[in-house]
Amino acid sequence: MFKSVIFLSFIFFSFFLFVSCLQNNNDFDVAGTIKASDIIRTQYKTEGVGLYQGNGRFGCVYGTLGLHNHPKRPDNYGKSVYMHFDHYFRGIHNADFQLPVAKVYWENEPESMSNYSQRQSFYEGTVCTKFETSQYKLEIITWFDPVDRNIAGIRVRSKGKAPDIIVEPALLSNIWYGQTVKQDAQITRNADSADISLSCGNTTTRVSIRTNATMEIDNSNLRIRLNEGENNILISINENVKISAADSYKRSADGWHEKWKNTGCLLLPDKDAQNMWVRSMALILSTYNDDGFGFSPPNGFSGNAWGFSFPQDISYIHPLFLSSRNIQIARSMIEYCYKRLDEMKAYTKRLFGVDGLFVPWEFPYGPIEGYHEPAPPVIFCYEIHNSGYLARMAHETAVFMNNEKWTKQYAVPLIKEIALFYKNICTKGDNGLWNIFITPSVGQDEMGGANQKDYLCALFSARYSFQKAIEYGLDDAGTYRKILSDGLNFPGLLSPRGFYYTCVGAGEKDFGKQKHPVQLNDLAFLPIYTTPQTPSVTAYNLRYDITQNADKPFFYGWTLGEFLLAGSRTGDTLQWKKDWNNILASDYTDKDRIQIYETSGAHNMSFYTTTNGLIAQSLLNNLVTDWFGKLEIGRCNPWQGKCRLYHIYSLSGVMIDGTVEQKSADLKLTAWKNCSFEINGKPMQMNKGEIQNIKVNIK
């Protein structure tokens, strides 16, 4: 693990910035706030979590020496390799998998060095690494261009005899479902550039490298010999480099400045929480953009874990795009799904034999036609709750778009087909309640068995989808109203302890064996009630008993993220603090809180954006939440001192700025549409563009 040491001057600067921001409620220092969470290292270690960079299409994790880790290093903390959204192939099970592109590393890493430092600047979008040996002195700066998103940049300032840089195409990879994939590479040299043609199966990708250094073909690799002074390397995917390194570097920094300026932000009095907010948002904004090409993998472009995406995981991040003013990213996701609506309907018919929309659990990069034929690889691809999460994404994006034409074109068709899917797998039982059952199927918990009746997660999704279908006037026959009036079979899942079992087939035998606490879904994932429901609150209080190994503490997947988000919505600050402390105690993060592992102790599955999304939502919802259909300020504030809000957007129709403390909040509300809402019990009505400064009492 790395030992981070913050320079004394940086401490004074951060403290001064923090106090200044708290004292001035009218000015929010965006640049200073983001810079205060920079990652700074002053001691070199060969192993540990690397630093993630990307632009939503192209990215990687760089190692401690500024480039990718040498191939001889073990991947104890995950991979260090370029990944690009478009570099995928259709492999086993007719499924799509992203493949690594190439590594760029020092041929010879120094055995000893001095004056080492490494800093990731989130505001600038750079990683700067410096070190020197008895033979040379180096400064390495890396970035990913946020405008031309196929470009990665490296600047090396060299003094003395520096080692060569090796560009090694990724020829052999072990990927998901037991596949060993071999890629072929052909390298050609031009005047000031080189091309690597990388091919596998149905995909061929061209990697272009342009540099003012000297390049040589060395067997299957490309060797770069550095000049004394400044060396610039631009790496581009599937296009020629048409910009100078200096211009790419400048527009990258300008792009990140503009991005942060236009992104809602928090300033919290707890340093660890503040770092988690900034670093989570930086990770998410580096992994997703408004290209509209599809969904990135849950570990981003780190190359770790899965080489495919999960719409469920996207839904755990999607609300942050809306609340932080990155609405175009959220919009592009819904428009992308709409464009593939007919394909998804055909996929649903093929898998289940019913009409409607089941969202593929593992979403393809290529066409859905032929995808997962003759059958998906694992039973978990039949998690029927999945569609309800897309319904929420579509609805909430429509609210923020505030455009009737857009809503009718993109959101309504998705919601219509999702509700139809759940209606077609609903039947009325002898007790007068409606059951959900279809084969094959599995629940979100994943430990509760396949082909069970009334998965709790599916009941939640069906209820939400029916509610939204009614709101959008999609219930001409009154079927959805009838189902909700009669009731879905929630009572059939109620345990003697007062919480819901995960399905009809579950019971006390499953107590303590769940992978995920799906009983908290209506507190964390789907807002289907106007107040916390007793069974869900009971489950929240028993969450460490219900979930496997949670009491150790140990958490699978995004479980602890759901704990935290549910805690924000229930308003239990003591329990929220317990969960927060367990992020570190359960080995869910490295000690410097740079990233989140996919599961406790799964160090090689670092940069799990899914849980970062849930945690960032929780930090925000502690201070501002509209989960129960009303605007609540300070519902679960665990921090002493002033918390600052900058341009936070709410479904209620207002943008929120100001300060929140334990007992009161001073807020500026700016209406982004005509709206009527309730804020901490006080009715409000505002017209679009109206600004009101209010003081809110917090109970």
C-alpha cells in the first residue's frame, strides 16, 4: 500500500481554502475545492493502487512511475493497460467483451531513485510523476483528451540517459467465462508516426502513435527512445492525430475546468468524505460521457473485472448526472436505449416468449441480433427486476429535460414496454394478490435460487413501472390500476421478524445468506412510496444480520453502498456512521481512499464505479434528498460544521446553493422550471427563473 504524505504548505493551503469557502456563502471556489482533493504521493512504492484517467471512451490506470506497470509486475491491484470503448469482440456465448489495447511502460524500471513525487490533479485532468536517479531525471504528465476522445497524451521531460519506453500490443488475454483471447498485431512505421493494427475475431483497431522522439519496431513491440528535453507522445485510436500535443494538453485542461465549473458540488467539513465525493465524481466523469455509444463497464477503463456493462450498475450512477447538472450524459443514455428498443423487444421475446421490454443484464456493445445465442452464459442474465431501473432512469431524465416532445419520443416508449413486460408475467393468485413468475428467472440477491415465485426485487420494479405507466397515461385498459389496487404479493413475503423475504421460496433458511440486501430497494433504488415503509426500515435495522458476512465486516459487490444510501433516506445518522466507517474497516477501499474495490478485499478489482456512484449519492442525500416526493434538507447530516452546496439540482424543480448545518440551512433556490414542492414541511411555489433565499429549520 502507498503512504501518502501531504506537504505542510499544501495543508495550510487546503485549510485556508476550506475556511474561506465556509465563511463566504456567496462565492464557491470550484477550482480550490476540487484541487484540495488531489492525490499526492511523496514516497515511492512498487505496489499499490494506481491512478485512473479517462474521458468516457478511452482510459487506463497508470502506475507509480507515471506509465503503465511493467508486465513483470503482478496485477495485485488490478490491470494497467489502455482500454477503449470501441475495442471489443463477440466471443463465447455470442457475447461482447472489451479487450485491452496496449501497454506503455519503461523498459527498465529504476531500482533506486530520489525526489519522487506523483500528483493526480482532478481539476486539470492530469497525473504528474517526477523522479530521478544517478543517470537521469524525469517528469511525466499524462492526460486523455476530453474533446477528441480517441486521444491519450504523454509528455516526458527528460534530462540524462533515460530508459526507453515500450509500446506493447495486448496479444494474449485471459478474460471472462474462461476465454483466452489471442490478438494479432501488425506495426508499420511512417515519418513521425507508427500504426499498430490490432485484430481479433470480428474487430480490428488501429492504434496510431505520433511523437517527436525516436521510434523503432522491436519484434512485436514499438520502442521509443527519448530525446533530451521535452518528448510528446500522442496515442490515437482509429484515427490519425491531427492536433499538437500542446494544443491537446491545453484543451484537456480547459475541458476539465469547464466540466467542474458546470458540475454540482459539495464541500463537506469531513476530509475523508470530501475526498470521496470529489474522487468519486472524477472517476464517474472520466468513465461516462454524452457520446451515446452505450454503457461503460462497471470498473471503467481500468481493464479490471468485467469486459461488459450492466444497465443495473449504470442506474446506480445515473442520478448523479442529473443532480450534478450533467444532464446531457443522462439524456444520451436514454436516447441510446430508445434507439435499441426494437432490438431489446426481440431479445425479450426470444428469452421469455412474452412481449415487452426486458433489459439485457449484460448489455452488448454490438447488435442485439444474435446476442447470447443460443442462450446467455449464466442464470444471472435472467434477473427480471432489471427493467424497472431503466424505467426510473427514463422517467427522471424526462423530468430534468422538461421537454414534452423529448419525453414522448424517448422516455414514454421505454416505460410503456417495460410495464407491458411486467404485466405479461403477472397473474392473479387465489389470495386475490398478483404474483410475478416466469422461467427462466433469478433475483437480484443472486443467492436465493433460480426460477422462484415473486422475487421481491421484481415486485418492487413492477410496482414502480406500473406507477409510471399510469402517470404517463399508458393504462387505457385500467390493468395497471387494477393490479396496484388489488396489490402485488408483498404480504406473501412478510417474515415473522417483520421484513420481506427475497422470494416465496426463501425463508428463515436464507437469513444471513444474502449477497445483496434487496429488502432495501425501495429506500435505495426505486422511489415507490412517500414515506419509509415498516418492512424496509426493519430490514435496514437488521441489514448486518440479513446479509452474508456483513458483520465481519465484509461486503459483496455494491452491498455497503446500498447500506449507506438507504441510511441517508431513513435519516439514521448513527447507523450511517457505522456503515461509513466500515468502508475502510472492511477493506472496501485502499487506506488513502483513492477508489472502491468491487468486493471487500478484491484488490485486483479496483475502481468499481458502481459503488462509488452509490456512495456519492449517499453523501449528497445526507444533505439534500427528494426521494419521498418532497424536498428534505439535512435528513441525515452526520457532520458537525457547515456543509456547502453548489448548483445541486432536484427533481422538485430547483437548483440549490447555500449552507447546511445541524439545525438549520441557508439556501438559495433557483427554479429551473415552474414548480410546486414542499421543503422541510414548508410549501413552496416558484416560477421558472425565480430565485428565493430561504432559511430552513432542520428537526
